[in-house]
Amino acid sequence: MPNIAGAKVLVVEGEFVVALDLERALQGLGCTVLGPAASAEDALRLLERERPDAATLDVRLRDGRVTPVAERLRAAGVPFVLVTSCGEGELPEPVLREAPRLDKPCDAGSAR
């Protein structure tokens, strides 16, 4: 596993408990967590003042889909992974369909 200690990771997650789990896991690896943001609007506001090294994105958020956040991250060259219960057929947007994905519920070995 690569050493990610010191990385700033944006967590965009619509489910409170999952957001807390991700935050704790990332902090345990030595990361600084930006967020968590529960909506695309909150995440985009965060991105106006912070540049993460990476991000975790839930597809379904309080205010809709995470697509605008993924597009902003891709344009900025920031890598991200989807943490979602959505199957491939539920990801028509290329920016989401092409992203690496961790299925909910997830564990460290389930990345694809």
C-alpha cells in the first residue's frame, strides 16, 4: 500500500455514518480530511478555497449527483474514487463511469 500520510483528501459523502467511517480511516492513515461534504454545492464551495490531493465521492448526494464535483476534480487533475452502491449501469456520465470504484459497503480490498 502506498504511503499517503500527509495527503489532503476531500470526502464527499451523502450518508453521515459512511462519511465518519471514511474520515476516521483516512485520518488513521495520516491524511488531512477536507469535509466531509454532504452535497455537491458544499463540495464545490470547498474546492474554491482548497485543492485536495485526492477525493472520495459518493454518487448520490443531498442535492443530486456528484457529477459537477467529479468534473471539477478531473479538470484540476485531482484523482478520485467513487464510494457508491451504484452499479455500472447507473453511471451514464463518462466522468463517473471511468472512475475507480469502491462498492458500499466497502473494505480496503474492494477497489476496482
